[in-house]
Amino acid sequence: MNRCGKPRCACHADPPKLHGPYTTWTRKIAGKTLTRRLTAEQAERYQPWFADNRRLRQLISELEALSLQAAEHAEGWGEK
């Protein structure tokens, strides 16, 4: 759900009547945010990719935490 750029649109009212819902795919490319609106068919077709990406991010977070623990243990950081 989002607002448009037209100042007199109902999406800017109080309470707002927002546009959507729209399925979007947002990512960073060369430091810039790129958002694409997806059709229902695209969203369904890409769902495994999105699930894989979520799992990859989860695994990266776990690996970062384990690396920090290993570094703290190896260097004696946090010990008194």
C-alpha cells in the first residue's frame, strides 16, 4: 500500500485511502534502490528465489554471529 505524487489524491487525505496492494521486488544495485512492481504470475514464479534469498540472509547472520564468537574467544575479548 502506498501514496502517489498527486497532492489532491485520496491517498493524501486524513485518513488516507492508499493505493494497492502491489507486489514489489526491491533490491540494491550499485548502491541504489531499485523497485519493480510484479504481476501475480511473476510473484508466484519468483517465490522460490525470494525464499532462497531469505534463507541466505539468515545463514549469513548466523555465520557472522559465530565468527564474532570465535574471534572473541580466540582474542580473549570480553574476558576479565
